[in-house]
Amino acid sequence: MNNIIGGKYHREGSGIAWNGHKIVVVYLKGFRFKEVTLNKENVEEVRIIDRGVNLSLGSSIGRGLVGGALLGGVGALGGILTAKRKESFTLEIKYKDGEKSLALVDELLLRRFITEFEVI
């Protein structure tokens, strides 16, 4: 998660992160990684355009096996249903140069975007 999935800066291996001080996009250009800071000087608007829930595969399998061993089929189903869930958010980032990016981020990075920008 926390990737640029479309538009400006979308390349193989591109990512978006909080580095402890600022939100940055890291992408490969040629044979070097480039880093771009996202701030109010270069970002015009940030919108949440989708929200999803991802189940942890490892958690689902592990809980399902334990539940199934203890309580049979009902336990397996209960184990799978209690698997860890991670919310993901698709953001549209509109830059002041008119270009846009789509970013898939987790809840922690979304909170940073909300702190840094007015997220619509």
C-alpha cells in the first residue's frame, strides 16, 4: 500500500510516504530514485475518491485454521471473519501545474494528508 497508482509520478516502484517530517513521493527516473515533497506550494487539492477494506491473508488463514481445529467448520468461518482488516483510501492529488496523481494510502498516511492539506 501507499503507492502512486496513476497519473503524475506513476512508475514501477513508485511510492508515497511520511518520512517523519513531510509527505514525499519516491519514484524511479532513469537509474536513480527521485524524491518530491508534497506541500501546499505544489499541491492544489486532495480528494478521497474511494475507500476499501483489505483482509490480511495470513491472518485469515491462521485464524481459520485455529478456529477450525477448535470448533470445526463454524470455528473456521468465525476465524476467517475475525481476520485483521486494513482500510485503504484512494486519493486524487491535483497539482498546481494542472496534473493529477492517484494514490492508494493506508489510514495512517491519510491522517497525515488531512493534517497537511484540506482533504475533500
